[in-house]
Amino acid sequence: MPDLYARLTRMRHAFHRDPELGFCEERTKARVAQILRDLGLEVHEGVGVVGVLKSGSGNRAIGLRADMDALPIDEASQHDHVSENPGVMHACGHDGHMTMLLGAAEKLARTPDFDGTVVFIFQPNEEHGLGAQAMLTEGLLQRFPIEEVYAIHNLPGVPVGQVSTRAGQICASESLFEISIQGQGGHASMPHVGVDAITVGSEMVAALQTIVSRKLAPSAGAVVSVTEFITDGQRNVLPGKAILKGDVRARLPEDRADLERFMRQITSGIAAAHGVSVEMSFDTEFIETINASGPTEAVVRAGRALHLETIADRPPMSFSEDFAHFSAVVPGCFLLLGNGEAGPHGQPLHAADYDFNDALLPIGSDLWAELVRDRLPLRKVD
């Protein structure tokens, strides 16, 4: 396969030029499905795409996941494969994730040096935390009963091909909250007549920050961020209504429960002090991503077998991953693969000038194939 990696680069650029948002990945799904069929895999299409490759007589099966969706971002890059869809961009590297997994499918289809079944999972709508659950609800695990599941995500700002992972919690949960305050609006010159919702909301914003600094252990790694403050006030009108919206990250389910409880205590207490009513919603979109020890050890072995720099106990990440819904029901491992330190490859994920590093395509494909050989080894013949 001397030209495999050149073809992978062309493939990745084609995905990058034609990005699609979550649950709208129709052209992407069709392209992935056709590539898998051309390789001779058994292909199933639903909310996502699943390819099945069997070799030997082994009855073990593992799943390998790649995400397919892009982001609602106007691309600011200068390369020759810029998005052709205004306002939509592969700013998180899902174009590369798909391509690496398709490269592994080709390598394993051409040289099936494993014994068992590999289920290639191409998932929609990772960015909103909805795609994994949609595939599970559709019956993914009933139709394709895998014993383990794995996912790769590129990581800008670190050396190309550096493998890092950890057993236990690796990605945080994400919960979105909304706090609605009903005070009494009035004239800006007479604030004592009403109850200014901005004042009440401001107290809540400040008080919410004490949860992380004073109510949780310093090592908890929790984050509470108020990201929107909306009122019905005007130039000389004090608002009677205010809405606070924000984002909460937690490393452990029990910390997430404590964060919600403390937020409700604080908001209801401040509201009572000012004589206003308050309502709060707290919705968890991404649960914590937990890596199982066995799959994590396999990833470390695969990385070291390929002589890649491999970190077996990296610090947990503060971002969230939809893969968590898979690894919550099947033992799994989420791993990070260095995307490079300079230029567009070192730009932050979700930046308008970020680009996946094509140099990572052969590394990721080889890592996937090595992991399959580790988990589904050929039987020794006496």
C-alpha cells in the first residue's frame, strides 16, 4: 500500500471541504459508507455508519469510534482545502478522525492479521453530546455486541503522534444551567421602588464562584462559568427580569451532584433575601468519560509497540466527550494523539484557523491497526 497515505490525505481534504453539522452529515455518511463497501466490509447505515470486518474464527469483538460532525464556524484558514460550506468548518479534527479510522479499515482489510471482529463506528453529532446516545438507542450494541470500545481525539499543542491517556476519569462532564430571576422593574432614578434584577443576578454570579473556591476540594477540577446575562432593562429602565446561563464541568458524578445542589442553595437563598422568585434548570449533556484499566493498558502497549512517545497517566482533561456514553456501558479507552505544536496544527480546537495535521494520518491508522492486533491476536499454531 505505498500510496495509502497520499490517498488518506486526499480523503481528509475532501471531508474538510464539505463539512456538515450534527445530525446533518448525509454526504459525509454516504462517503464513509462507500469507502467501507469498496474495502469489502459489511456496512450498516442508520443515524451513523457501522462497518464490520471479521477475520479468523475468534468470537471476540471490539469497537473503534470516529466522530463525523463539524462546527458552526466560518473558517479563517489559507490552505487549499478550506471549507466550501459557509459558516461550517471541521474545527475539531473530526475529518482527520474519520480518515485515520478509514485508513485502519483499509490496512486491516488488506492484511487481516487478527482473529475476531472489528466494528468501525462512525458517529454523528458528537459536539452536542447527542450522537452516541442516538446510536445506542438505535440498538448499536444489540446488533453489534462488542466487548470493548475505543476512540482517538487529536490534541493540538503537543508533539505529533504523542499518545496520552489514563485509566479512570479522563474527560469532564458538561452541564448547562439557566437561572431565571423575576424581580420588579422600575425607573432608573428610583431603584428603591422596585427590585432590580441586575443587582440580584450580579450577587448570584459572584456567589456561584465560591462553590469551586470554598465548597469543593481544590483537587476537584470543577468549573462553574456564567456565560450569558440577559435582562429586559433599557437605558433608563431597571430590569424586572434577568436570565443567567452558563456551563458547569465536573470530573466525578458526585461532584456534579454537589455542584447542582450548591447552585440551587445559593440562588434560592439570594432570591429569598431580596424577595424575588427564581427558577433554575440544570441539564447534563455530557457525562464524565471513564477509561477502563484493561483497554487503557492495551492502548499504552500499542503506542509503545510503534515506538511512539506514550504517556500512560496524563492529567484529566477539562473538555467533555460524547464517547462517555459508549464507555459507560462497555469497557473502553479514550486517548489523545498529538497534532503538533506550530502553525494551524497547534491552534486550539474550535479555532477558526485550526487544521488537522496530515502527518498524523498514517500514525493514527497504524495505531488503530496495532490496537486491533493487541486485542484480537492471532491464535498460535502448535
